[in-house]
Amino acid sequence: MKILHFTGSTAIGGVASIVYELSKYCTSRGHNVDQLSMCNEPHLIDSSGKYEDIGVRTFISPTSNRYTYRQLKSLIKTMREYDIVHVHQFPEQLYGALASMLKSPNNIPKVITTEHSTWNNRRNYKLLKYFDRWMYSNYDKIVCISPPVYDSLVKWLDNDRLINKITTITNGIDINKYRNAINNLEDYVGCTDGNKYIVMVGRLEHPKDPITLIKAIKNLPNNVHAVFCGDGYLKTQIEASTKALNMKHRVHLLGNVTNPETILKGCDVGVLSSYWDGFGLVAAEYMTAGIPSVGTNVPGLKEVIGDQDLLFEPGDVERLTIILKQLLENDNYRNSKIENGYSQALNFTSEKMASEYLALYESILS
């Protein structure tokens, strides 16, 4: 089987992790897998050679402008070489839908897409419901990464004809990668004895709400530091805020990191303060790395964490502060949450996820 993943970033983020794990599984079972990215921004393109190491070729868009006829023409030409084209995220989903309309006469390739979030800005506008109905109708199958994503998509589309195309395959991670990682936190922040480190892995953007974590850190003792792995448009605001609050030495902005598991290993607690989250893959990564996973009580994230004690409402600085204080001051309590978290994370393995995707590929080709 020849499989093409059509995506944005190939280097960072939850989607990139899913694409890598899925590609690794499929190539190990004798299938040919390639990756096409419409994004040619250097910091979003993997240069580590990890895809090459598993036999996956990566093709990068020839232009930085995503919205051009040249992009569409290139995609149509490329995708006809494959049996399966698997599209991730928007605007790639739009191009996948347009290209799917122009398939070869034998209806090959089969085109599927994965919906990764419970929310996007299109859903702020009711008229765009009809646009989404058209877009998704051009796919052979639509995969949701969690039951909450499925529920939100079905409710948004509100279309009986599309429901039969929608299914759910839960995200997964490489358990051993995070469980056996080596602690390299000191290489990034210069650790000091007695300090505690609270980590957040994710974009520095509004949906991830990094500001709430900074406010909570301000309420905790001076030896408690925040470590952010990720970049985004809020970086400048965070730098200004931490300087104004005299917290610059307690907030470490590491930017995009290709090996976050080595940082998690040196931290004490992981936090996700998202306003919405399709699955919360990072929460499972925290738990597998051996730290408590604290997150917001939102669909897609609360199911992964699975522990009401470690959940807080979006933007609730006071509740987050209380949770962090309890975890940092009570070793027995923290250790029990670590043990429970690891057991919970075992429900979300990359092998289970990838085997279900491969079975889906085979079923729609048969």
C-alpha cells in the first residue's frame, strides 16, 4: 500500500507526533509512506532525519503561500501516485477536499482526514457550517481523535449523510520513548537544587492559555519555576508580563523543542491550561514521563487525565494554584498521582492507534 500524509508542520506539535508514529508503524509492516507539507517555514519542518530513518520521504511545498492554484495543481498530481491520502488540519483539509473532487477515473486514491480538535474558528460563523459540510463530503472517511471530537463534529455538521463517514480512533503515544527518556532539563534551564519545575508543552497562543499558568506560579514560592516548550504570538506578551512581575528568572521560554521527553523527565508537574483540546496528547506524555498531569476540565482533555482532583476550569488561577501547591508539598500524594497517571496513560498507546488506522486504510480500499 502507498500512503501519503498531507499536513502542516512535520517537526512539532501533537499532529506531527501522530503522523510520525503512524508512519513508523506502517513502514514497519511493509507499506510505503511519504509525507507532503504545505508549510516551508524552517522551524516547522523536521530536519532531524527521523522520518528518513524509518524510510519516509518528506516533500515540502514549493511556495510559502498556501492559497494558490499552484498548490492545488501540485497536490492533485502528487496524490494520484498513492492508494491512500491522509489529510491533517486546515487549510490542508480544504486542498484535500478539492483534490479529491478531481480523482482519477478509478476513484484512487481514497482520501481520508483526521479531525484533531473539538473547536475551530470556523464554528464561530453559522454560515461556515455549509462550507464544512461540502468540504467533509469529499472525503471517503473522517476520523476523530476522541469521542468528544466526534460529538462536537457531528453536532456542528448536523447532517445525516455525513455521519456514516465519521469514526473515532483515539490518539496514542510511544510509551517507551517517554518512560525511558534521559533527564536533560539542566541543559536548558541550569537547574538549581531546591527548585521545582512546572512544565507546559504547547503553543504560546490563546487556545493553550499559558498566561493562567504564569499567574499561578506567581502565587507559589520563589523556588517554583515555569518551563514552556513551544512558541507562538503570545511570547512577546509573556516576556513583558514576567518582566513587569519580576518573574523573568522563574519563567523559562525554551521555544520549539524536538525532544520534550528529556525536559519532562526533569520536571515535577505538567500542566495544560487549554480552553479547548481535542484529545490532550501531551497529558498522556506527562503521565508516561512520570509526572502528574494537571489540566482543564474540558472535553478531550479531562478524559485523558481521568482524575477529577487534577482538573480545574479554564482560567481558574486559584484552583490551579491549590492543585500545584498540594502536589509540590505532599510527596506521598504526588507519588500516588504519578502511579495512577501512568496506569491511565497505558490506555493510549501509539501501537493501538496505528493498528486501527491501518485496518481502516485496508477496509476502505477493499
